[in-house]
Amino acid sequence: MRDEGRSPDLRRAACGYWRRRGLPTEAAQVVPARTGDLLLLALLAATPGRVYLPAPGPVRHRAQALLLDRAPHRLPTPAECGGVPDPFALLEAVRRDRAAGLRPGVLLLSVVDDPTGTVPPPELLHEVCEAAAGEGLVVVSDESLRDTSHDPHATVLVSPAEIPHPNGPDAQDVVVLTDPRAGHLPGAEGPQGQGAALARFSATARGASRAGAVRQVLDALDAHVGDAPAVARALEEPAELRAEAEAAARAAGRHTATLSRVVAAAGGVCRPPQAGRHVYADLEPLRPRLAARGATDAATLEAALLVRLGTGVLGGHRFGDRPRALHVRLTAAAPGAPVPEHRGGHEALARAEAALADLAGHSSTGSRR
């Protein structure tokens, strides 16, 4: 394959990055691509069968499956977190698809969820991976946001690649994806927006075969990268970049915690955020009041909040959630911007508080304290 001798520094840095996270990795297991979307597209193109996704879930996951004309099967998430489907819902969906003559293929999950900002508990992730393995699914784990945990000492984050396969190590078939730019890794974007995303394949015959198939697709797409020195340096995690990443995660934690309290004060509910920059608000308890202001579903709720906030709002329908549900993702910082720890950040939270209070039909109550 054309990329075998390419990007040695990037591969070496990726190996070190994963080893520090408990995933022993050799260069032959690593496949880089120019962007995370192209890498996921190549992976799905090289892996036949139906794609299963938790809903709500990242917009880009569904988009790549649709580009291949493979409408994914969206599955409900458990009550405690996003990122993974309910394991019983997964089993039922796979069995129904098989009975209908369809071929199950891939379970695409996230160890840190966008949009909910939650992390699947290890025991739940184990159940989901065991169900997927029992049905012969390839597990693809998007771990782009794994380094955005607000409190790493309080949140246990496990990769599916760490979970033993019930049929033994030779049956392991887990692909780990990371996109340093999507994960806001400091320094991961070079000049002219240059970057790279990486996949880690299992150290098995299945993993090697799948990696080879993905390389072929990337060859056809001309989507390989060179050494991408900015990304390699970011993955090596020098002390100054590591400190910057940790500070950004702590700041995001403070802002999302405040944002979740703002949602609660307005009468909504959301899962406590554990990572990332978002909260996923459920405003169903406010349906009568919101309806009086023209917000009757996710799309009209998004529109109503955008009028008041201008940015940082996406309705749940964009993440595969039920269109009629009054669910919305709120962001603690503008896309691509550092999480502010100054006056601007507090002003953004104040605007969110005022917007939600206005929609809920009552005055702001100082819930940000």
C-alpha cells in the first residue's frame, strides 16, 4: 500500500499517545488520513454491513454512512449516558435486521459523547461490547474527545479496545479513531489548517486485513497525509501543551456545570456533563410555555434560541434524536474557540440564562452562582 512508508513521525507519535492510555500500539496498526470524516468514510467503505449508531449522536457519524448510501440504524441510549446504545436495544435491532435479510456490520460508538458530554460507565460499555461481539459486529470507537474529561480522577474512561473479546484475543476487532482537531488537542492544527486523524486497528489478523482494506480506500480517495508535524507534536504531549489541554478541560467543566444549572433553573433537565464543551438540555417540562412562544419541536426550539443567542445552539433533530422532542445542545464556547475564563465567558452564560428564562416565561434568577 502506498502509505506504508509514509508519515513515520506521525505514526510513532500516535503509538506513544495510545500506549500512554493503556493501548499498546505498533506502527503497522496505525492508519492516518487527512481528516476524521475521510478516515471514517474509508473505514465504513471497507467494512460491509449495516451501521448501528446511538441516538442522539455526533452529526458526522451519520453523515459518513449516508454518503455511502447506508442509512444507519439509530438506537436509543440508556438513561445514564450517551455515546453507546442500550445493549438490549442493540441485540433486538440486530436480530430483527437479520430476520429481514439484512447484514449487520458495524457498531459506531463514542467513549465521550457529543452531544451529551457524558462518558459511558465501564460496566455498561462492557455489556455493549459483549453484545456487539456476540453478534459479530465490528466495534468502531470514536475517542476524539477522550482528553476533554473535566475531572479525570473522578471519571473512569475505558476504551472498547481494552475489553477482552469473549472468543479470545485473536477474535478482537475493534477500531479506535481519534481526530486531534475535533478533540481540541492544543497545537493539533498546522499552517493552512493542516491536520490529521488516525485509526488504530487490533493487533490481529482481522485487524491487519481491515487496516489494509482502509488503506486501499484512502489510496483511491488520495486522502493520505504526510508527517503533519503539528499533529505529531501535539500527540507527543509536551508539558506545555499538556498543561494547556488540562486547563481547557477544567475551564470547560466549570462552564458546562454552570450551564447545566442554568437549564435546571429554567425548568429543564440534562445529564450532568463530564467532558467536552456541551450540555444536552431536555426542555420537555416546559412544553406548554415554549409552545406559546412558537417552539413546538427541536427545529423551532433551535430557531427560538438562535434568535436570542446567535450561536452555540443545535436542536436534537440534528443528532438523530426524535424531531418532536424539545431537546437542544448548548455550547459553553463558540465552535473552535478556547473556553473563555474571562468576562466574555460569563457574559455568554448570562445570555444563555436570560434566553432560557425568557422562553420559559419567567425572569432570570441568578442560577449561575
